[in-house]
Amino acid sequence: MIDHLLRDLTPHVLGAVVRRFRDFAAGEDAVQEALIAAAAQWPRDGVPDNPRGWLIQVALRRMTDHIRSEVARRTRETAVAADAPVVVAPAVYSDPGVDPDDTLALFFMCCHPALTDASAIALTLRAVGGLTTGEIARAFLVPESTMAQRISRAKETIRASGVPFEMPDAAERAARMGAVLHVLYLVFNEGYTATSGDALERPDLSREAIRLARAVLTLVPGHGEVEGLLALMLLTDARRSARTGPSGELIPLDEQDRSLWNRESIAEGVALVGAAFSRGAVGEYQVQAAIAAVHDQAARAEDTDWPEILALYSVLLRLSNSPVVALNHAVAIAMVHGPAEGLKRVDAIAGDDRLKGSHRVDAVRAHLLERAGRPDEAVALYRLAAGKTSSLPERNYLLMRAASVAARM
Amino acid sequence: MKFMLMMNAASKGGDYQIANWPKKDIEAHIGFMIKFSQKLAAAGELVGAEGLAPPTQARLVRAGKDGKPVTDGVFPETKEFLAGYWIVDVPSPERAYQIAAEASAAPGHGGAPMNMPIEVREVPSGPPPLD
């Protein structure tokens, strides 16, 4: 409970501290210290009446201590004690105000385009998500010292690039929101695709991404693409317990036990997609969410409304120009007009440079050839794709698919 | 004491042999490997483990004259290659050998133990870790 509360409050507290001191790196350290103090004291003494105010006060005090010792150090170093500048500690507000724009500005700062994806992800999880460095390191299966280094370099990049802590103007804001959504999408995918068994106790990145997307949506209510991304995450995450078998093997959508799907998440996702579409403007996340919604609403795989999915992929293709979307579009064509038409479409896009060496083209061709009743070619391509993919569960899935088609030959 | 356990697999045309097994054998093998790692982790003995992509994707890299990478590959003729490894932290070499033997007996084609060679190498303790 306290854990949840602390993580929900983190971005508000950090936003307030950074706004006041304009020092992101030191502010972030101060907030982490305040969180640690709260985690130690609250379970023992009870949660204070105004937990956010408590955290902000402690973080501001830490910040003041930090500045005092910095100044003292500089004073010692320059040995001009007599002229030491007088440090005025900022007044500690009894009820520090919280501006939602601060929190949003914090998201924009952590997902800044100057950072690499890996750095933006790490910084967002720590500064906005309130995860500890150790938790983030475990989530990405890297040593804690490596993750600590990645985070401190990210902070250094922000400092060096002079990114100001402020709300970008309206034109810039749309682009920056795109970067925020991209980072959250990557966090979600990392959690979703990496799940294999629960024994390793990796912190749940998918749920963290959903929580953060919800937080963003409360800051920009009615934002279509934020709604779309949140819906996409919910509709995808709803299939979580059906998508892997007992040994962690991937189970494809059409073979999943749909009674295991999370109805609550599906209902929420479907409602969000509906709300987003009713506003008119259509973005990529919304369309992807709409496709997921069509799948999730089919009681059986054979009830799937493929013509609707094909129509949505055609819209998505116009919006995104991604070769992976083009491949999915080809699969939808095959489901509506037959595998031969799908294969023709794959042939037309396989030459795209961005698909060079990718296992996806082989895997899609293998699926369509299997459906077309050409098992020899399907088996060879499944095996080829298995050798190329860099995802272990996917490799295992492709190998087993090859084996079961071979067994029926 | 830390040890690296290296699993060497025979190669055929640059791909894992597992690619040609029947489905239930693949399932049994993968299931074994997942449970094996979980067991080592639960016992507090596992430091790290990774399986490697088949050698069709392997490249040999050297620095060229200007320090730029010069790559070489593919190696379909290689008979044996590293397929994966575990690093374990255990009280004695004997315990590392025991773990290696267990891994070696992973079920293979037809469900029979593969008895594949596992190279066991001590990872000597060195300077204190960074940080």
C-alpha cells in the first residue's frame, strides 16, 4: 500500500522540487532520499495526513543540506571563508502547492529526444516511476552498477544539453508527447515480451507502464493518443495469462484459452478506444488499440472480424509507413481473401531494406504457406526464422511450430 | 567460488540440431532448461545464464588497420560451438561439476539424456567489483 502511494507521489514531489531549485540531478537524489525515509518511517509511525507535503518538505530539506555542503566545500576549496556567500535556505512551505504542469514537464524532461531510448526508459522509471535503481536493474537483467551508471549519464546528458525544466510551447508539446508515449510503449513491451515464468521476480514493467500511462492521461484528459496507448496496453495485457504455457512457451492468439483473458481490462480498453475514436482525430496507438479490441471481443478465434481488422490495418498503414505494419496487413489480407493473396502482398513488401535479415518475413511466409497447404516450404521457413529471431520464446515457438507441421506431413 | 559452465553443442549446417527434433522433444528440452535455471536461482547458486543464437549469425571480428571492425563469418563447417552458459556461485568445484552433470543430461532427441560436454571453468575472484 505504502509502496504504491510513494510511487504515485514521486513525480509530483520531484516536479515541485525541480521547479523550485532548477537542478534536476540533485533534486532527483533528494527525492530518492525522501522516499527512503518515508519507506522506513511510515510503516512504523503511520502515514502522515498530507503525505505529499511530508515528502516535499523532506526532499526540500535534503536539497538545502546538499546546497549548504556544496557551498561549504567550495568555500574550503577557494579559502575565502570571510567572503563566503550567504546561503538562504528556501522557506519550507507547510502546504506546498503542486502544479500538474510540473509533473508533465518532468515526463517531457525524462523522455527528452536528446537521450537514447535506453537512458530515457531508465530515467523515466526512476524519476517519474519512483522505482529504485536496483529494481530497474533487475527488470532489465543488468548489474545494478551498470544501471546506476546509465541513469547518472542520462542526468548528465540532460544537464549538458541545457534542457530547461519548463512546459514546451503548444507546437513542441505534440512532438514531445510523442516521445513520452514512445518511451512508455517500450517499457510496456519490455515487460510483455520478456515474461517467461515468474521465478525470476522481475519487477512488472507492463503494469508500471500502464500506471504511468494512466498518470499521463490524468494530466492531459481526453488526449486521444494517450487514451489509445493506454487502451492498447490494457487490451494486450488482458491476454497475459493465456499467452504462455506451463514451460513459458508462447501460445499464439488463435490457440489461447480465451476464458483466461481479463474481462475487466478488456472492457476498460474498449471503452477508451470508443471514447478516443468519438473525438475524431485518429492516431497510430488508437488504431492499434482498435485492432486489439476486435481480437479481444471475439469469443472464439474463428469469430474474429477479419474484414474489420483488414480495414483498420489499411488505416494504420497510411498513418505509419512501418514495414512491420505492412506485414500484419498482409496477414489480414490472407485471412480475408486467402493465403495466396497474402503471399503476393508479402512478396511485394519483402524487398524493403528495413526488413533485410529480419525473421519476420520468413515467419509470416511460413504461416501463410502452412495455411496454403504447402507444409514443406512452411517447415523450412519456420526453421529459418527460428535461427534469425533474437527472442528466445519466439525462437522456441517457431521451432515447435516447424516440428508440428513436419509431424503432420 | 564462481564457475562458468559452458554448454557445447554439435552443429549441423550452422544450425542447432534441436531444429529437426519432434515437437514433444523440443518441449521437454526447453522445459528442462527453464526449470533447471529456476532451481539454481531458488538455491541462490545462479549468477547468470544465457543461451546463444545459432552460429549462422556468428561473426568473428578483428580490428583493422584504422581500428575499424573487420568481420568474418558465417561458419557452417564448425563442428562444435558454444550454445549457452551458466555462471554459478557454489562452495566447491565438486558442486559445480554436479550442476554441470545435471545440465549435461538434458533430454534430447527421443527424450534420452544428451550427455553433451559441459566445460567447467573457474571464474577467479579479482579486484573488488565497481561501485
